[in-house]
Amino acid sequence: MPYNFYLAAPEKLEEFTEADIPISGFLEDLVCNVDIILDATTAGNGEKNKV
């Protein structure tokens, strides 16, 4: 894959593995490796997704 793909729902790992989708890590790994996170969800969903 030409980019890193981080999984926000660890319980879905088996489904991604079965579909041969390579995972670079989980949401916590991504948060540790970036300076800025942009919430591009539709209005009202961002608050529900806060970690």
C-alpha cells in the first residue's frame, strides 16, 4: 500500500486481515505519530468520536 492505514476499531482487525488489507497500527499509534488530526466527519459526529 502506498500509505499507512490505521485501524480505529481493533475489534475489526480479523475482518481486515481476512480481506488482506494491511494495517499499519491502531488509532492510538496514529495519534502518537502525528502533530495534527483533522476531523472531517459530518456535523455532530465528531463529538461522538472523541477519544
